Amino acid sequence: MVDLVIKNAHVVTPANIFLGGVAIENGKIAAVASDGSLPEAKEVIDGKGNYLIPGGVDPHVHIRFPGGAHRENFKTGTEAAAAGGITTIIEHPISNPPQYSVEILNRRVEAVKEQAIVDVAFLGAAGGGHLDKIGEIGKAGIVGYKTFLHDAPEGRTSEFEGLTSKNNFELNEVLKEIKKTSLLASAHAEDNDLVSGGIAKLRKEGKTYPKAHCESRPAIVEVLAVERLIRLAKENGTRLYLVHMSTPEAVELAKRARQEGQEIYIETCPHYLYLADDALDKFGTYAKCNPALRDKDRVAKMWDYIKDGTIDTIGSDHAPYTVEEKEKKKEDIFVAPSGFPGIETSMPLMFTAAKENKISIDRAVKLLSTNPSKIFGLYPKKGAICPGADADLVLIDPDEGYTIHAGEMFTKARDVAKVFEGKRVYGKIKKTILRGKVVFDEGKILAKPGYGQWVVPVK
């Protein structure tokens, strides 16, 4: 007799979608079969004909704790993840300080063990400031690295220590060191010279209205940075992961390089698929993000790359802030920090795309779960419904619609989650299950802080 059986569901496996269920023993999937072939269990959950999919693996999350405790912590951030059908987050290294060393990483791991509701993997910080630490932290259990192509933003030096490659020489050296580890180099692709020059020019002209943020970061900013990253990654033989791609021209560059044999992966976010630059006219600083939102034609073109398989993953780029931070000097769009919460809305937004026949449910699952798990070395432990995998599962009704209300969110930053407020979406998450335990059930968090674990690449 196994611990748990989930039956009467449309089960999405790597091979097919079928009506049946799974059996779970000791937190692992013991069997995947039709209902009649499932073993007896101590507990049975009736899937009621809903879809049973692998838990989401969000490849782009900023919790920031302990450096940004006023914005989010691992408890509130992973509760939000569970509510959004995400069972594993990949935490990026903007913290105070970022994890550029094993000692800093271990402190963040301890916070996960004390607070987390879902599982957490970490990227390591990689920058010109601590080249000697890159190889060391690569052996400590990270799933990849993150670097920014600029110096630390003004007033945020400690948050970006060891995380920036501020010129081509530093970037080349960073990519050399990452290559030695065989891990992925993920990079924020914006050209700093164009951005800083654009901001200075617009400010001099008195143009600090909301949409000026987009004017300071036009598409060429991303295109030029991606071009440079591809060239240097090829020179060094470094595996490359391009985060939050917003521009079709940049995606096309990466697609071509991949066709020529480079190992390159491409991530985008729901806001680059559902929002255009006019959102800044409506929401002001609350719609400010980096890269900036694009014009409607580019947004439409990004869907083509979602449909044809060019884009590999959907990351939320969950970036919590306070109202005070977002509204600081509102008359100058360049003052407020960039980013907004998204971990609770990624899965419903992509299932809405499936409901609207833009993509299939199978494609949504690959983008949200299977692909990021494979790319970051967590597969098949995560991201798949198959025997032996962790029993990380989501029971979701793809046809049930509801309206997004930020006030109902679990993130600590719910008050700044305005860009999708009032949007009608489909894909109601009924239950989120982590390692065989129901952690989210019909709007309620059931797990206690500390149930989430630190996860490392599968050997």
C-alpha cells in the first residue's frame, strides 16, 4: 500500500496526456497508470477530471532575503510560489551581499531551510570583482551563474558585489571561469553604455515621464548585448542562458547561433507577452521593468517564438518591492526600482494562452516546468511525471476562469502587483503538491516553513 494516489485526472507526462493518475511513496512517484492499475493507498485524491501536471520550476526569482527582508522573505515568496503552482524556484543572486562565495551561499541556504515552503535552487554570482571565487562556488551546489553587464547601480553597490561584468574584458574573464565549471552562464542582456547615455540625455531634456523608461532602453539595447554575449560565449565555449528576453531581434540572433551549434537557451516572461509599453502610461512605476516593455508589434512577434519552440522557458522575474520604493519621486521614472511580482501569475497566464489556443497545454508545461528543469540540471528529479521523480505535482483546472486580485496574493509585495490586477485568466490551481505533500489546497497554504529544501543539480 502506497502513501497517496491521485486518480481521475488528465496526467501530462513527457510522452503523452492520458486519463488516470499517479501513486506516491516516500515523496516519490511510484507509478503512473490508468486508475484501474494504480495500487491501493492510505490516502486518495480525486482529480475530478482536472489536469495533473509537474510542479512549475520558475527559473527566474528574486527573493533577496536576508538583504531585502522588507520586500520579501523565503516564507512569503515560496508561499506565493506554491499558490502559483511553482514547486521549485531558482533564486537569483541579487541580495545583500550576493552569493559570490560559498560562505554567503550557505547563509542563504540556511534561510531556505528555516523558511521555505517549496524547494529552492540557487544561481551563483559571477563578476569581475571575485573571479577567484567562481570555480569554488561552482562546486558548492549551485545550478548556474548570473552576471550583469554593468557596474553596480548607484546606491546599490553591496547588492551587486561580485555580480557585475562592467566591461568586455571582465565579461570575457567571467565567461572563461564559468566554462571551467561546465555550468550555465545566465546574463542580463542590456548594453550599459546605451542605457546610461539614454537616461542622461532624456533627463537633460526634462523627459522623466513614465514611458521615458522605455525610450531610454530601446530594443537595440538588448540586441547589442545579446550579440556581444553570443560572440564571447562562443569564443570561450561557455554555455549561455539569456534571461527575460523581450525583443524579437535579439531572440532571432540567439536562434541563429543555436542553429550554428552554440548551446544557448532563451527565457522570456509573461509580461513581455501580455503587456506593451503603453502599460507605463497606465501604471507608471508599477510597470517599470528591465528590459523595458516593448511596442505591440514586438509583443506579438514574441508569441511566434513561443509557438515554434525557439523560446525555452518562462520565468516570472518575480521582483518584490514596497509601495514606498515604487513611488519614490514618481515624477522621475528613473528613480524607482525596476520590477514587480509575478510568481503567482505565470502559470495562469500561460494556461490562459492554452485556453485561447495560442499554445497547447503540453507546450505550456514544457515552458513552465520540464525545460527549465532540464536546462538547470534538475531533471528528471523535477519537471516530469515519471516513476522515480519527486512527487511535485499541480492539479489544475484549465477551463476555470477567475479574476486576478493582488489583495488575494501571498507575496509580501502584493501592494505593488498592479499590472495584471483585474485580468481574467484561466487555469485555476486546485492543489500544489511537493514531494507527496499537499502544500497548497484551494487557496490555503498547508505546509509549515522549513518544508521546502535546497536542491542541487542531479548527478
